[in-house]
Amino acid sequence: MTESLTRFELPQSAIPTRWYNIQADLPRPLPVVLHPGTKSPVTPDDLLPLFPPEIINQEVSRERFIDIPEEVREIYKLWRPTPLMRARRLEKAIGTTAKIYYKYEGVSPSGSHKLNTAIPQAYYNKQAGVVGLTTETGAGQWGTALSQACNFFNLECHVFMVKVSFHQKPYRRAIIQSFGANVTASPSDKTEAGRAILAQDPDSTGSLGIAISEAVEMAAKSGGKYKYALGSVLNHVLMHQSIIGQEAMLQLDRAGDSPDIIVGCVGGGSNFAGIAVPYLRDKIVHGRNVRVVAVEPAACPTLTRGVYAYDYGDTAGMAPMVKMHTLGAKFIPPPVHAGGLRYHGVGSVVSELLDQKLIEAYSVPQLEVFKSAVTFLRAEGIVPAPEAGHAVAQVIREAIRAKEEGTSPVILFNLCGHGHFDMTAYDAYFRGELTDYAYPQAAIEAALAELPEVNI
Ligand SMILES: *Cc1c(COP(=O)(O)O)cnc(C)c1O
């Protein structure tokens, strides 16, 4: 009798040596990115105030594989390879005939997948002679990861933290500060973008779009001292996350399985793309039969109810314009929404994959998200980040359907982070303070009526 295994490890020598760039294999090239002022295609020179040359190269590169620098791979060894787990106890708890596996990125020092891209971004900026990085953070995972990466490479780190999170998550702010970063509640009076918002609404609790405007402005006006780093959405960020899927493929091979369904939650799309792109390559190039499923909150339904159009990346219209599924750059998620994944848009790669019907997208309401996350944590012993709870909810839906239909698919999902700093959200759920909220159609239509016009 073979022993039933739950944990599939890889040796450190199996940490990938190159990132996989799906731009090489997309059926058609990604739409060009536009300058927010001229609305003409951006040139590398337009982007130089914000990003170092190697990051700009990676953003537009159509090379299939890009080598991971040895210094970056050395730091990856602090937590990679991450484990692949067979969720046997969850399978039993929901009585499914499906096999469920998860890749656990919460073992990273920052508690989520975000460090996979923070490290190379800090590295390339250091190489380019930059003094420090500016960025935004919402729930705080990205601010944590970037402050750790800047600390490793001796860079200053300036984080604009969405004001509501700054006040609701003091411990998250304290971690970011522990690594030496400077944290500002956004909107702030440090930037023109922040002052303009405060003049209109002194009580603004902020949004990711506003915080991005502030961080971009600080870098752009620094005369080259600072550059800007983004933790999601952009092509190079999604590419850095491809190590998740590369490792998962090796681990599932060891487990003797191959996924029929791959599930990831989507904010800007990086953890989803990270686990999915190596499999999507096989689907595009070799016709591999696999369903790839993106999951988002019903309160921020970018992929399922937004439109595929050019929009600004930030609220003030300073960041480049990208063709993406969007709810409009002025979108502010409802205050009752506790689950993260609040960005108004989504990465160009994920938008194009959906438009090409290479992936599917679903939204889930937040009570189902927390109910599913609690089922998971009681079975498996790990508290999922609320974002990851969206993936868990969809996995449970798929697993219950499998039981009803008498099938036994292999389901792989990305447990992209733990929720140890999100216990106020769980607390609110247990106290019955959370409600479901589907974004009203009229509000979506009003925001979409304000989309910028372009001649592309
Ligand atoms: C940032 C974050 C997300 C959302 O970003 P993606 O780029 O869509 O992955 C999801 N889960 C966790 C744990 C995060 O930190």
C-alpha cells in the first residue's frame, strides 16, 4: 500500500533559474501602452523617470525566458521553493470526489507572494544607481514586501498607505516601519495629487488609485533620486511570479498528478498569472486541456463586469494608460468590503487572456469568501489571507460540483498569502458585521461613461 502524502517539497537546487514571459506565446501581441498626456504610445524614455532600464526592457520584452540574477536567486533561497500541499483534510471536510492541491506562498518572510517581485525590482533599481523607491500599499502586503527588499539592497523606501488601512492596520504599518521604510497615510499633503483630493474631500479615506498617483508624483519629481515600484498589474511583475507555477509543475509531477482546473484570486493579476502561465503556455502551444479560473470579489468586479478599454492606471491620470478590464480609474470600493482585491483595473496580460477566452472569470460575494476561508482553516490549519479566500471559495464551488456530477478533477490553487494581519476582517465576519455587496450597475455605468477617449 502506498503511503498517502500531503506535502510535496523540492530541493533548493530546483528553484527556477529563469522567469517565463508569456508575452512570447500570446496569440497576438499585447496592446501598446499610452502616455497619459499625449495619448500616443509610450517610449522607453517616457518611462525612465519611473523605472530603471532593465525593468522597462522586461515590461515590453517578448523573449520567452529571462535569466534570474544570481543575487536574486540567493535571496529566493530564504523561503523557496514553497511547498505544494494536497488538501486531504479539506477534501474530506467537504466530501468531494475532486483532488485538491494548493501552492502555499504564505511561507515567504512577508507572508505573501509579493516578495517574489519585490526582490528583483529592488535589485534592478540598485543596479541602476537609484537612492530609493516610492510605492503605494492598500492592505499592506506589498508595502511589507518592498520594505524588506529595499532593506536587503540598502535602498530608501517611501510607502503611501491607503488612509483607511493606515488606521485600521497599525501592526501592518509597524512591520513596514520595522524594515526602515517611511510610511505616509494617503491622501497626504506631501504631493499635488494628494492635496487636490484633500481640497475636494478632507475626509477622503483614500484608494489605491490615489496612493499610486502620490507615489508616481514623488518619483517623477525627484530628479532621478527615486523611482517607482508597483506590486501587481504590470507585465514584468506578472513575469516575476512565474516561478510559482514552474515549481508547482515539478511538484505535481512528483505527486503523479496533472491539474484539470487551476484557480487563483485576482486583484491586479500577479499571483493568478504566477501559478497559471506555465500551464497556459502548454495550453496555447500544445493545446493542453486545462481550465484556468480567475476569481474576484463581487464588490470589485473588474473582469466580470468591467469593460476592456484604455484607462488610466491611477486616479490623477499620471500613470500610463493601459488597455485592460476596468471599472474606471475613479472607482472606490464600498467601505463594507473587507477582502482586498480593490484595484479598479487588472493587468494587460490577464485582460488579454480573458478576451482570448484562454481563461474564465467569476466573482464571489464576501460572506461566501469568509465562510469558505473558515472551512479551509479549520480543515488545513492555515488562515488564508482574505484575498486567497476568494480562490478557496471558487475551489469549494468546483469541488462540490465535481461531487454532484460524479467526476474527480485535479484542482490546483494558489494560496497566495496568510491572513495573520487580517484578523480584524475575520473578527468583523464572526461578529456578523459583514454584508454582501454587489456593485450597483448604475455606478459602474457612470464610472465607465468617464473613460478617457483614445484614437487607437
Ligand atoms: C496583493 C495581493 C493580492 C492581489 O494581487 P495580485 O497581483 O492579483 O496577486 C492577492 N493576495 C495577496 C495575499 C496579496 O498580497
